Amino acid sequence: MRALVCALVAAIGLAAPPAFAQADRGAAAFWKTVQARCDATAAKPASALGRRIARTAIEEFTRFGGHRIDSNGRLFHFGLTEAEHEEEEDAGGRQGRLGQLGWWQVMKYWRALYGDVTGDMLEARGYRDASTATQETQAADLLDLTPTELLRALEPVSDPVAREILREATWRAAIVDTPWSAAFVSYVIRQAGVAENAFQFANAHRLYIYDAFATSAAELANKADERIYRACPLGTTRPRVGDLLCQQREPALANASDQAVRERMRAGIERLALQWIPELASGQVDRVARRFAVVAAAGELATEAGITGWPEGEATRAARACFHAWLESRGGIGNAEDAQMLRQVRRFFEAHGEGRFTEWSRADDDHAPKTLHRAGFRKATKDPTGDVTAWEYYVFSETFRTEICEGFDVRAVLRLLREREHLEPDKGRPFDCRPRLPGLGHVTCYRIKSSILDGDAST
């Protein structure tokens, strides 16, 4: 049987890797409280459920022939593996019980987890042309199919003996090629009578380990939790019969402190950002690239820890592909957000430049049409013949903030308008002005020039 990241033995305890105990002060306070609960539980005798879990694990261990080690850690008795079987001596090797087939025992664990869809959840692997190639240095692409796909290909085989042998070979290959230690843990705990709401039966250890951390957090907040395991520090907690022992098995991360992991993340993000961000890219492109770089760096750490099952570099390739797709959809490396701001401001004045702005020269004219939902005033600039050549819009600050800038940072819009010379503040003021508006006196507002209506979205 493969070495388990979570070991089920007669005395088992679910525990965090050392890295989790080396957190900042907030995490240290959390683990101190958790440790107190763990110690209180460890002082009690093993529960009936814990004894059932341990007994089931030992029974399965015995069915595999019971691997044994001596006091020096040397293996002196090797039981079955998932690819082997034990023959009946009195039948001349021509007969066997299914319980003596290593792969059949493992199939039992998978069926308990997935039932009728087990064939869709495993995979059998091969390498292109490996069965006929003769050169050991030849490169070969990895191939993988589910047992369901392979069994479908066997349907035309008419000979029942050949068909059965091929079917069993398919299942045996999938059992060997698919890590099954988490399925074993799930089987043992299910056989002990644990309900679905008390344990997350899964094909990956991380899922029920995460549940255990969630239980510890819930207990700290005095919230009810039906899960049977909490997370306890491995090195300082005495395990009881029926506990799970879980330990990080990736050497590069097993003893890493939180600070070391954060530094690796920071360095990874910076390295990817330098590779991905084009020269002269806008601030928005820079920010988005760094967010995708965070995903890539975290994915590579998770892969290194054995969590994802992906090959090295896969998380980076996927995140980079997503970033390039985003970059293509936005139309390039310029600042798309600036263009969006200008379009939104321009659209407001195109729609409301006349209807919601009272004409300055007619503000006191009783015969002038009333302005509904007034956003401010507009003032004409005329040539010597009296023709209007341009308008200045005096926008109330609240209208500017809640309507014109909706969805954007107000100061960012103001800075952009000032840079593009569409905004004319009073001397000595960064953005606004305080003119005497007709009938209102001095009012703080924003003076927008009619140039906002000219040009394309970039100007």
C-alpha cells in the first residue's frame, strides 16, 4: 500500500503541519486556544467511535497481509500491494478468493466512495508507443483514459474469458495509477458508522483536513459543528485511538515558516510580473497582471505541496493564458479605464447638456423654460457677431459625484479631465471652482469645457 499522507493506525491524530504553528501573533493566539481544547480531549479515554475506526483500519491492514517493520524501521514482512494477489495453495494456483486480490480490495474503497460512477472517477495511464518502443531514451507523451472509456472499447470482444481478463486488467491499471489513500481513509471512517454530515468522504486528503481546520475555527467562535475531527498541532498533541495523523510530505514546504512562504510568493509574483507586463503598459494592465501572477504563484506552491496533482508550471501557464485572453479582450495595453471614464462623462453631456443645465443668461427670465432635475448651469462664449462658439458647464458637485462619476473614483475622473484640459478649476484650487451662480450665490462646483464633446474616447 502506498505511503499515506494521512495515516490510520491504532492510535491516530489529525494535525497541522509545523508551518501552521509558526504564524503571526493572531495565529499564535488561535493555536493556543485550539491546543487547550486538543489537550482536554487527549486526556480522555478513546471514544467508542474512535475504537471502531481503529479496529476497521486494522482489519483492512490485515487483509493486505500486514506490512511489518522492526524497531529500526526496517521492513521485514511485506504484504500485498494493489497490483498483487495471493494464490490458494490447495487449488494448484488455479483458484482464488476475491479478498486475496489487492486491486479488488482497493476497488472496494472506491466503490464505497463513488458507487456506480467509479469508472468515471479513476484514470489509467499509458505512454505513446511505449509498448513497442525499444529505446529507453525515447520521449513519450502521457496518455490517460477513464476505466469507463476503456471498458467501452472492450464491448466488441466476444470471447468471455478474454473480455473478463481485459476488464480486470483495465481496473487493475486504473487502481495502480490513481492514488487511493484518501479513498481508504474515507472507507474506514464510513465503515465505522460515521454519517455524511460528520466527515467529508473524499478522494483527496486536503478536503477533510480543511474541514478539521474549519471545525477548530468554529469552536473558537463557539459555533456548533457536527464534524468528528478538529485540527490539532502534531508535535504537541497526544493522539488517541481513532484519530488521524496528517503531515505535510513536501520537503520544500514541510518546515517553511509563514514568513518564508510569503517571501516565496512575493518573489514569484514579481518574477512573473516582470515577464508578463509589456513595456508602456497602463496602470490597470499592471494591476491585473499582478493579480493573475498571485494566482499562478499560489498554484505553483499548491502543486509543490502535492495538492493539485498538476505538473510543475501548469498553474503558471493557465494564469498567463487567462491574462493574455483578458488583455486581448480589452484591446491592448493602454488604459481602458481612462477611456471608459471619458466616454461616461461625454455621454452625460451629450444626453443632458441642454435639458438639465440652466442657461446662465436666462436664469432670471420668467419666460425661459424651467430646468427639471437641474445638474448645474451652462454659460455661452460668443464671437463678435453674437454667435455661440462654445459652452462652459458648471456642474453641481453632488451631481458630478453620484451621476457623472457613477462606478468610478471621483478624484480619478477629475484628474483625468484636468490632464485632458476638459476641466478648468479656479486658480489655486486643484479641481473645483466657486463662481457666483445666478440666484444661488457662491457655490462649489466643477467647470467643464465644451471640449469634452469633441474627439474620440481617448481624448
